[in-house]
Amino acid sequence: MEQTKLISLYRRYLAKQCTDEEVHLLLHYMRQKEHTKLFKELILEDLQLEDEIELDEDARMAIQQLDEYFDRAYFYQNRKKSSKKLFTWISIAAAASIICAISVLWHTHRGNESEPVGITENQSTLITSNGKEIKLDGTSNVELLRENGAVILQDSLGDIHVKTLDSLSGLKRQIIYQTIRTAKGRQSRIYLTDGSAVVLNSDSQLKFPLFYAEGQREVELQGEGFFDIESNKHKPFIVKTHDQRIKVYGTKFNVNNYENEQTTKTTLFHGKVSVQNLIGSSPQKEYILKPGEQIVLDKKSKALKQDKTENEEQVLGWKNGVFVYDNATLKEIMRDFARWYSIDVDLESLPALTFSGTIPRNYELDRALNVIARTANIKINRIGTTLKFEK
């Protein structure tokens, strides 16, 4: 696996965004000797461990465990063939332990840092069909809503689960929509009643039904979301935005539809989707996307372009816990920062510069800005929550 993908997987784990399969994959690569140096550097770099930082006993033990693991990772490699199974289980246990050590170190160290500007008080929200707003703390196993034979739950990782109640299967169910709205600096993962999963980016919202209508499954998106849709040839899944209608049967794709962006982008990674433009001239043409393709709609000109996806890592960087830029303008970058860090940007002071690189989304604001300032050779002044730029 390429280093960039390993780094992305590692950061997704720290951001609690890995599936069970991805955690096992991370364990697999951490057990491989050729990746030892990379993982150790990543861990120590992210933690920014310095001599003057005071760590509690759990963190000290985690550091010791980290070093001991990398020193002895292949102690059992020269055992006889009959011991191969034993070695596998020992190395799995060691890798699992080291991931626990990473977590201890990470959360201990992050707890001692100053909090990122504008993020700490923001909470995502469940907006019920009658307009009631329920704050999501992202840490508790809790029942959020029980209505019309369905229940919405939040697990300990902050994921939202929409489930039907078997005991009420004979009940005549109404098509009632609820809405999840992510705050700035937050993300949400939502599991719908059919098993489909949606990851919502910062400052986005998804409107979804407790039960689907006859013959189709329909949701509405504002902002950005990654969709992993359960296959159902007889009941297509529809994603509606302000300017597009996306029809799928079972696939993985990303939609970027922020109101303050100049374009709407739909990117397909697996399966097949049709995209219909809802603005401009009529009748509207339906475009069929294949994996690795993207449709970009210019909101001003109404022009629509279908082409190959140039950089999938850039499209999904937000979902993997990083900002990924490839010759992006400073204005584009600052729009991302404004949504994630809940800040204001003095657009008149923005120089006409571009930036390429990767910035972890767990960086606090000043550290992220420092990366931009050093790379672009500019000065960024922060006054409260407002940024001003000097070239």
C-alpha cells in the first residue's frame, strides 16, 4: 500500500472513522516491518512529544509499549513452521495493543492542548419533523427519538442509527422526515433503515425519512456527504440537492453541494449513478457516471462537465480526516477552514495564491494556518475569529 494511503488510514483511525475492516487492515500494516519507521514517525510527529510535556502514567506506559513493540515485532518470525499460527495471534495482539497505546497517547496529549478556535462549543443537531432540535453530544449511547414505529439512536462513537421496530411492523407508517445538521468542525455518520450509510461533512445537513415511500428511497442533502448505498434494484436511492437529482441502485459516491461554492460536484467511486441537472434549460438531460468519473455543475453559467476524477484523495480527504489540496486557491482553502474552524475570513485581503499539500483536520487552527503561511510565504493575522492576510 502506498504511504499516502497508509497515512490516510492511520488518521482515519485517530478520527474514529475506520470501519471494522479498516481497523484490521491497519493492524495488518502495523505488523509489517517495512512500515515500522513510518508509523513510529507518524505517531511521534502528530503528538509533537517534547521533553517539557508532562505525561501521566498511562501515557508513559504507552510510550514504553510503543518502543518495545517496534523493537520486538518480529521476535517470532524465525520460529518453526508449526508455530506460524501462534505467531499470527501474538502479532495481532501486539498490534492491537499498540493501537490502544496510540489512543492513550493521542487523547492524553490532545487533552493538554489548547482547543481549536470555534469548535468546542459547536454541537450537531437532530431536527425532528415537528421542528424540535435535539443536540448531539457525540459521546453517549442514547435514544434520540421514538416515533411512528421507528427509533433514532446515537452510539458511543457518535454514529446515528435509524431503525424500525419489529414489534410495530403491522403499523401503517407515514413518510415523516427528520434532519441531521452537522455543526462547523463536526462530522456525522448516519445509518439509515435500509442499511445505507451517509457520512456528513462539516456544516452540512441530511433530510431523511424514518420509512421510505413505495418504490424508492429518497433523501435531501445540503453541503457535502459521502454515500454508501445498499443495493436494491427494485427500489432506487435518490439524493436530491438544490440543483441536482442523483439516482442510484447500490454504490459509493460523494456529493459536494455547499451553497457558497461556485460548483456542485458529484464523484462516483463504485457502481453506477445517473445525475440529472435541475436548473437551466428544460428538459433536463440525465448523465450516467462510471467509477472514477465526476460531474461538475457551474452554478452561475449552468454549464455541466463530465470527466475523469483527477484526484480521488482530494475529493475524500475530508472523510479521511485531512484537507487535501492540489493547486487550490487560497479562497477555496479558506472556505474549507471557515466551515471547519468556525471562523470569518477577510476576503478582500486574500492574495491570489494557490496551494498544494495535505493538512490534518485535527490540527488546531493556528497550526494549520502556519502550514499555509510558511508554504505560501504570507502573513496571516488572527483577530478573535477573523483572519486577515498580508503578502
